[in-house]
Amino acid sequence: MSGLVLKLAPGERVVINGATLENGDKASSLRVTDGDARVLRCRDALRPDEVNTPVKQVYYAIQLLITGDLEEENVLEALGKECDALEDVFATIDPRMIPVLRNMIDRGNYYSALCHLKHIVSLEAELLRHGELMSERKVA
């Protein structure tokens, strides 16, 4: 049997198709067999005050699509434009990085998109730190 297997810690929460589920007192596994299910681990969710970079804005928009707080017809065009801007930034690091993300979004595979974006958020943070260091050197 195929599908997404979520290993949940005791008390861990997950959102599936807009419904929040909470695991019981023991660790468990949950298999999501519907390929169209929208899944978000609550531990992976960004809080609004954490959305302070372009990549995190894309991540948060996808997160809101999963939770049902945004509708695809109102967001997908804007996400496409944001991906265009990100592609310009990340093409020198990995020219396939953003096209892979765009493909996941276009297929509605939002869980995979968030997993992919975690790596990009890390790279963005590294680039921003590098930029800050360069700015500090210019000032000194």
C-alpha cells in the first residue's frame, strides 16, 4: 500500500484537508493514502510573525492553502510570480530548485512543496547572513 506515512510523536498535531488531528499519548504512524490530501504537520507551520523573507512568504502561502485559509484561484497566480522572482535569485545555486518547486505547486502537491521549501529557507537564511556580513565589512 502506498501513500504518505506520518510518524507522529505523542500529542503531535497535523492538519489534513483543513481538519486538525491530534495524536494520543503514544507515538504512532498514520498513512495518508489519498494522493490529493493536503497535509501540514503543525510543527512545520510558520507563525505569521516569522514570515519575514520572500521564501517564507511563499512557504506561508502554501501553508495557508493546505489549511484551507486561502483558495487556489486567489493565490496560484501570485505564487507563480513569486517563483519567477525566486528563480532569478537561486538559479546560480541550483537552476532546477525553483522549477521543481513550481512543478509541485502546479500539481497541487503542497506537502512536498513545503518539504522542498525547508531547504530553500535554509539557503535563503545563509544568503542573508552572508549579505549582512558583507554590509558590516563595508561599514567597518
